[in-house]
Amino acid sequence: MKVKKAVIPAAGFGTRFLPATKVVPKELLPIVDKPTIQYIMEEVASSGIEEVILITGREKGSIEDHFDTSTELENYLKKKGRLDLLQMVQRIAEMVTLVAVRQKEPLGLGHAVLCAKKIVGEEPFAVLLGDDLIDAEVPCIQQMMERYQRLDGAMIAIQKVPKSETHLYGIIKGKRIEDRLYRVEEMIEKPRQGEAPSNLAIIGRYILPPQIFEILEKTQPDQRGEIQLTDAIKELNRDLPVFGYEFIGDRYDAGDKLGYLQANIAFGLKHPELGKKLKRYLKKYPL
Ligand code: UTP
């Protein structure tokens, strides 16, 4: 079945990025000159997804505003003859059909996805985390959708990480069934160092069947009081297959300070106006 809808959870408090995130949502912090969430929206739009369900929380109205028309700004740019900027601003508002749902309290990623239940209905849907940036020639979610067409069940994006970092991620144990595709047998959240069953880490892109909602409704919060999406996917895996897809691309955790800086450098070096200048500047800091 074709995936037509995407859920983008962006209701977390972003505590790792305080004080920047006291008022400004981390999803709006720019990577060079574009908010993280715009890169994600572009990934969705160019993959052929028609509708986005944005899960927002406290102080997150500004994310909706970013993807809305801005008459005042548009009139100003028209008056100044800045048609290039005008087009750019208008394009953002036309990218996708956006519906925002408010998650009243940040009760976890699983709970955020559950907030989209009514709008998603009875069809498989994509989930893209609002702070997980993937730079890829073919958008990551499109790569996943292409593989998912022939499959039933759920699909999660995975990526090989250094063994020394497996304790920072959810890690899968799985059987490789074809190039880049694994049948997931187990998912272990942040295994202790040396105890990970593989170095295949779960990254913030999923394709989920609608059955996940019933499971999420019954999933108990963890010791931190959060309903975890991973717990619900584990439960789903008892009845429906869960696949891990090792995508092609570079991933940055833009909700983490180091990941954010790395993304800015990588995208800055590729930027048509800034690339050369930044490269020259970075030579000041030899390794
Ligand atoms: P994170 O765990 O990275 O977000 O969730 P967070 O809680 O904002 O981060 P820190 O640890 O406090 O810095 C991954 C994604 O899920 C969303 C977040 O906005 C982020 O995009 N999320 C998380 C929700 O929408 N609701 C939640 O209850 C939790």
C-alpha cells in the first residue's frame, strides 16, 4: 500500500539545547540558513508524500507559522523588488499540506505518534523525527518507501555506528535478508557497552502500519514516564514483520549540540556561496 502521509513529531522540550530552546523550538534552529525541520519537510515533499501531520507542543506555533504564508513579509519583498527571496519564501508555504496536532504534554515519542491516530486513519504512514537530519541523494524516506512497497509490516531506518557508540542508540538484532534489508528479531534500547547484539542503530525514520495505534494505546510509560515508540514496535513485531533498512546517506542528530555543529559544517561546506570561504576558514584549525 502506498504511503501518503507523514507524521513529524516536534513536541519535545529540547532540553539538550537549553537555553536556545527556551522559546525557540530546536526544530527551527538553522542549519546554515534553513531550519532543520525545513530540510525534513523537503525530504517528505520530494518523496511524493501528500500530507504532513506535525505534532507540536509548547511554544511550537512558530513551526506552523514557518510553513504558512506571510503576507507582510511577502509584500515587503515585492516592494523591495527581491523576487528571488519572495519566490523562496512562497515555495516554503506551498511545499506540502500541513495539519498540526498539539501534544498537550511531552509524554514520549510513542505518545506523540499516537496523537496522529485520527488523521492517519487505516493506512501505513511515515514518521520522521523533527531533529534527525539525513543528507542523501535519494531522500531517506523515499528509499524506504520504495522498499516498503513489496513488504507488509513496519520498517525502521538503521545505520552502522562505531562499536564504541552503540550504548547511545537503540540497536537491532536482525537477519540480513537482502542488500541493506534486515528482518528485525530484537530491538535493544541503549545496550550497555560491550553488550550490543550488532552495530546497527535505529535512526529517526519509520514506516508504520495503522495497527501500531492500538498497541500504542496499551503501551505503558517507561520509568521516566514516557511512552516509547520502540516498545510499541517490539510488540508489533510479535504479529507483523519489522524490517530494518540501512539507508544510503549521512545522518546528523541536530537535537544534539555536537551533531548540530557537525551538520552546520557539512552543509556549510556544500553551500554554493559559503563553501569555499568556510573551507579556507577551517584551515585555521588544523587537526
Ligand atoms: P528527543 O528525545 O530527541 O526530543 O525526541 P526531546 O525530548 O525534545 O530532546 P531532549 O532530550 O529533551 O533534548 C525525538 C523527537 O521526538 C519529538 C521531539 O520533538 C523530537 O523531534 N518528541 C519527543 C515529541 O514530539 N514528543 C515527545 O513527547 C517527545
